[in-house]
Amino acid sequence: MARRKESAAGALNKDSNQSAVERQTESSHKSGTIWDAIRKADQPSLERLLDADSNSINTRGFVGECPIHMLFLYGTEAHLNMAQYLITRFPEIILQSYNQEEYYGEIVLHIAIINRNATMVEWLLGDKRNRPYQEQQLTAAASGHFFQLYRKCASPLDQVNTSFLGPTIDRNDVSQVCVWSLNDLDKLAKIGDKTALFL
């Protein structure tokens, strides 16, 4: 009994010494989990897991992420194809947001915008099956610590000069600041998004 308590206390200390991101990474390497299937872009395994328990699509990781977020973060063609499959199968996940304070409120549209993936942004906003969620996507606010204005962070993205945004744009509401290249002007017109900012 004493060993069991000691072992549990040791595991608790180990968890508290690891960052949430480290625990997230560790969990993605546990074989047979949804996180493992996502990391490997193993769609057949993912489908088997979801067929056995469709609620696993709502599983939360250590930083508040859901499986759909990780697919967008990995961002390979295989991962994004799986993301489209999942959104088609479970349309409501298009609005799943991080629920922990670091990335609170971030949805996959935000990730696609930050990654400058115009094809995925167009699909998320413009595909007829996603249109019922368009307004909610465009008004979703990512307000976690990561998105705070003037936050000190080691990320090179934080070194971007945002003075060109002007005083009228709320820099904390990343859903209102869609950054596109001039080559994407025609795609923007097809979506009809009036909140985009062109560089």
C-alpha cells in the first residue's frame, strides 16, 4: 500500500515537472491512441477508433487541444486530408476551440490563417457543408495568453510588426485579421469575407 502511494506521488511529481506541451508530445507516442493515429496520419486506425467510440473526437489533450487541432498543426497533405474527412463526418468540430488558457479560443480557421493555407481557409469558409458554421468561425476569438498583444515569446511570429494594422483593429481577435497574399484576392472574393487584410 505504501509503495502504491509512493508510486502515485512520484507520477504526480513527474507530471507537474513536465510542461503541458511535453505531456502532449509524450501522449502522441502512446500506441493505439487517437493521438498516435493523428501523429502518424493513419486514417484507417483513426476511423477504427472513431467507429469504436465516436466521442473520442472530443478528446482533449494537455494544452486543451482536440484531434482536429493537431491535424491542422501537423499540416501535411495527409493530415489535412484527414482533417477534411473528420469535419465532413463530424461537422460541429469545425468550431472546437482550445479550452486551456495558453491557446484559449483558437479554432482550426485560426491555424489555417496563421499557416497561410489559403486552400484550407477557402474550404473551411466556402465549402457548402461548412457554410452553416461560417459566421461562428469568423467571429471566434482566440484570447489565450499566446495571443496577447506585446506578449514576450520565443516564437518568430511574435517579431512581426503589427503597426500596419492601425488602431481600429483589435489585435487580440485573430479571427478578424486574415492575412493573405495578393495572389489570393480572387479566392477571397469567392468566399465573400469582408474581414481579410491584404499585404
